[in-house]
Amino acid sequence: MISILPKRAIAALCMAASFVLSTTAFAATLTVGGKDFTEQFLLAEMTRQLLESKGYTINKKDGMGTNIVRAALENGQVDLYWEYTGTSLVTFNKVTEPLSPEATYARVKELDGAKGLVWLAPSKANNTYALAIRPGNAKTDGLKTFSDLAAAYKDGKPVLLGATAEFPKREDGLIGLEKKYGFKAGRANLRPMEIGLVYNALAAGDIDVATVGATDGRIAAMKLTLLKDDKGFFPNYALAPVVRQATLDAHPDLKATLESLSAKLDDTTMQELNGEVDVHKKAIEDVAKDYLKKAGLL
């Protein structure tokens, strides 16, 4: 015997089914990528917490190398991560002509857009490469600019440069820097190491110059001096969320959510957040949560 449900019951069932479907769609799983240094760990964690507060389930995959996370974004293993405009311009798109910050962003937005990757609104944080020296080192006390450093290498001075394993191999790293300033550091003067170790190595006197990010919190804490890029070699490295077009099409709300965070980030903010982790040794999860609450995003 077939029972006939009242219209009111049918309507209630339809509403319940609709709610389940919408909830399932809303609680989509996204993969957030990140690179292998403090700022990127923080950005991936802030993104995870922010998106989870909006109902998403987040699979976080940080700690990846630059080329690896980019490849993961392109092939769909990662839905989004935070990238630097200069990295995309030079490393991924092989553009070496000098461009203004605005032109750099416009160019990578166009070139990566053709690859199905969308650059959302950039932050005011510019984590460009910088070269740091410590006070009280006879080898570097007289250096003020990149040209001064180049002159030291040309004179055959053994100035030891600490850098990540990637930096000497990148056109927007040592390769291009040597071309621009007309010098060769030489393999004997290079000390490849993890980015987190360069500061201790610099403080201990194991290296004389360290490649750092301009937004690193340890620069001020250790009273380091940044050499001036007097020929303007390093491009702008504005920090911005980059999302797969397919992901953004499926979840258009991501744009406003991610840009709400991007709009609040600048050099001072990132130096402070990085310093909380690297100098004050606070947990990344706690620093991320405290900042999102302070910024009114949680």
C-alpha cells in the first residue's frame, strides 16, 4: 500500500534536502598551499583559519619549494596559495625587463590568467629579496650598497654569502644579480642553507652577508643593516593570493574573503607577525589566530 504524504510534509522534505545540498556545497574541501619559510607558513595558516570560519574544509599543504607549489597549483593539486609578483614575473614567466610595481602586477595577472590562474588584489606587503649585514664585521662594515658588495668581490675579498639553495640558481636571484652588478661571488664564497638558518649563521660570524626577505621580523630584532639595491635589480614582490580559475568559478565568494585579508597586510604587519614566530618563538597557529581576531576577520 502506497502512502501519500501531505503537501506540508513534502515541502518540509524538499526544504531539508535543499539545506543538505547547500550545506554540502558550502562545506567544500579546498587545498591551500604554502612555501617553506615563516611568512608562508603564517599565510597558509591564516588562510586555513579564515576559510574554515566561512564553512570550508581545508587541506593545508605548506612547506613546499617555490617550483613545487606552483606546479601543484597549475595541475590542480593545490587550489590556492600566496605568491609574490616578482617571483611569477621572473621565475615562472621569464620576464626580465624592469617594471614598476603596478606594471609587474598587471603583467603577471595577464600571463598567469592565460594559464588558468587568477591573481586577486595584492597586499601592500613587498617581501623583496634583501642582503643583510651585521654590525661590527670588518669585512662588511664599509658596505652600504649592492655596488659596494660587487666591488668587494671584484677585489677578491672572501665575503661569505649565506643563501637558500634556490637563490644561486634563480634569474631573480644570484644569477641576475651578478649580471646586473658585474661580479662573480664564486662558489667558495657561497654557503647554501635553509632560510631559517641564515640569521644564526650571520650572528655567529659563519657568513658575512645573508639573503633575507625584506619583511622578516629578525632584521630589526638583530639590528641588521640592509644593503641598498642602488641599481634597482630586484623586482617588486607584492604578496597576493593566487587561485585556480576553476576553483574561483566554483566558489566565487573566495575572492572577497581572501581580499579581506590581503587588504590588511603591509610590510610592518608582516615584519611584526614574522617576528612573533622567529624572535618571540610563538606558535604559528596562535599568531595567525590572534592576528585574524585583531583584524576583525574572525
